[in-house]
Amino acid sequence: MGLPFPYQHVGARFLAERRYGALFDEMGVGKSCEAILAADLIKAASVLVVAPNIALINWTREIAEWSPGSTASILRNDAISPARFMVVNYDLFSVPGRFIYQMRDARFDLMILDEVQAIKNHGAKRTQNILSSRGMARQAQRVWALSGTPCPNHPGELYALLVAMFPDPLRLADGAIMSYISFINRYCVVEDRPAPLPPKIIGARNMNSLREQLRPFALRRTLAEVLPELPPLRFSTVTLDPGDVLARIEADHPEIEIVRKLLVAAMEIKESEDDRNGVLANILLNEDSELPLATIRRLYGEAKAGLVAEWLTEELAFGGLDKVVVFFHHRQVATVLHSMLQGFGCALIHGDIPPTLRQAAIDNFQRAVACRVLLIQLDIGHRAITLTAAAHVVFAEASWTPTVNVQAARRCARLGQTRAVLARFMTLAGSLDEIIMRVVARKTAILAQLFPDFEETTDAADTH
């Protein structure tokens, strides 16, 4: 387990000192870690985490990382788990049913609303089921909201959260709570439209006043503010829910069972985690192996592609992600990603793209605000180029050679970069892919720490 940064302890204490609190830290600061640490500080025995579907499995991994020994369970139906942390999708609060009634009867020490902008529409059913006077949040002893972009479109999207948790900024002179329309008129620039159309919100105003009123309840820090505590390049993993794709892969390709048996043998070694990972790495990363590892790698890459695109869509649309470099290995993976991410100005570079067009795509990504995603094949994109317009790297597929991943991530973390770079390996939960990527990610992070100037030396050699 890694150690939290000092600023993360500050964030954890900020939450722990409040019944209702919010962390609106910028993406990449580490809000989930802070919330889990805060849950331990207050010794919460029962915690309900509400998050977007794509984040559920990753929350269980974060809980295992930052609160060792705690139990965590994903609620996918109407059964409430005895686990200390129960993780549930916002969508389950959208439709009436037994789950909603069970939740209304339940009592939790703590409720964590991750990516709270998911309930920004004050009139939506799931917002009402969570934040209204009879909503789930009113029945928890404490409620903490997390988001890097709590109002992605306009300040009016804060109204439902403020009414439920932080009403002081809405309180009028007579003690009454300001209406939604009054809130919009105070903090939004509104354009009138002919009846029966509602007014159109086209901007924000009085933001300094609103920020000041939120200060007692909400903590907001940018990566630039915590940068002195961050290394210039960090690595982590994101675990995706594979659904039924693993069963389909194994049914169509029974040879994967060979690798599975070796995996089981490696994990049964009664030594340290490093020893087990070392044996596992020797099995999986052996270039001379006659096992069908190339086929397995391709199958998992293709299985992940749509899920990675969904995760990126969520982060680009609502998570505060401005630009991102996405590395891939197989062409079919790139085809899926490119198709699903076109709405974000997605550029694509692979081996069949001529060098002049590759550089044009890189220049456009570096300079154009509208070009937010660069898909680049790992074999041709891990050396000699500069991609400092992005501080986020995603390995949809990673190399099994850690040095290649370090070099690739350092396309963003090099001279000219003013932000700490976060590189994430995308994995499929419960699969061989997850084990492989965790080994690769660990070795990549160690190598990056041991040889902070490795890529510059390699690049120089490549130019001769």
C-alpha cells in the first residue's frame, strides 16, 4: 500500500470534522483516498458509497488499498450487504422498487456521493430519492460529496445539493430558503425565451460570493496547489467491470486455461507479495514463452476497448479531464476508441499514418483546444515526441516491457509540462488482464522512480 500525501490527510480531516462536507478537488488530486481515510477517522461502521456504474469496481479496489481489512461489496440488486462499505450505482435510485424502500429503512453512519454532479438535476427522480426531505441522504448520520466538476454547465446545478446539505448560502433574511428560480437569477446569466420555453442559462455571475459562502462546507484544491507534494509522474490502475465478456472469451478460447493454471500456481507460493509477483512476472512477461500470450493480449485489449471508451467519455464530459493521451497496441482497439470518442475531437496515429500526418496530428493536439484526445499506437508513440498539452495518460493497452510504458508516459511528463502527470493502466476485474497489468504497473512505477531521467537518455541515443 502506498502512503497518502500530506494534503490528502488535510482533506480527510476536513471531511471528518463535518457532518455535511464536500471535496471539490481537481481531478487527479485523489478524493476517494481522502474520503476513505476520513471514514476511518470517524470509525464509520456502515458506509454507503453512491457512484457512477463505471466507478463501482474501482471503489472496491480503492477501499482495499486505503482501508486494509475493511469489507466492501457492490450492491447490484435489492439485497443490502453486511459489508462495511456498500457501493451502489446512482441508477438504482432512478426507478421505484424494493431497493428504494429498503434504502429508506436503512441507516448508515456515512453516505459518500461520488461524482455528485450525477444528481445535478434537482427535478430528476434519482436526485429526489437521494437529496429530497425524504431522500436517502437525510437518513445517514453524515454525508460527504465528491466531485472535481460539481456544476459542469452552470451554478444552478448546485441547487439540489445546497438545499439538502449546505442551505446557508440559500437562506434569505427571514430564514426561508431561496427558490430555484431565485438562485438562478442570482448566480446565473439568463436569457429569456418566448413562453412556454423556460429561460436559457448562458453563463454565471457572482461566483466569488458563492465560493465564499461555500468555504465552510467545501474544500477545493487544484493540482497546481498541491504540486510540490506530487511527483512529476504517477502511475495507478483503473479496474473496469467486464460484464459477460470474460465468460465469452474463455468459452471461445479454452487455451487461456493453460495460463490460468500457471497463474494459480504462482499465487499459491507461500512467500511475500513481491515473490509471488516476481514468479508471476516471469511467467507472463517471458518473451520466449510458447504460450498463446499474444492472442490473449489481443482478446483482452478488444474486450476492454468499449469499456475504456465509456470511462473516458464520462471523465471528458463530467470529470474535469481536459486532454488525454491514450496508448493502444492493436488496431481494432483503436478503431473502437476512435469511433466512440469522436465527439471530443479525437485524433489517431498508428503505423500506417505517414510521418508528416502524424506530426500534424500531434501539433493539432498540442495547440487546439477542441482536440482533446490523442490515440497513439504504443510502438510508435513511446519515444522522441512531446505531448505536454496533456497531464493525463491512459493505457488502454500497455506494453509488457515496463521501460516502454515509462517512456510513453514521459511523452507528457517532460520539459514544458507544468502539471503533475497521472498515467493509468486500464484493467478488467477478475481477469488475467488485471493480474498482468498490476504486475506491469508496479514494475513501471518502480522503474520510473529509479531512473527519473531514463527517457531523455534513450531519446538522445535514438537520434544518432
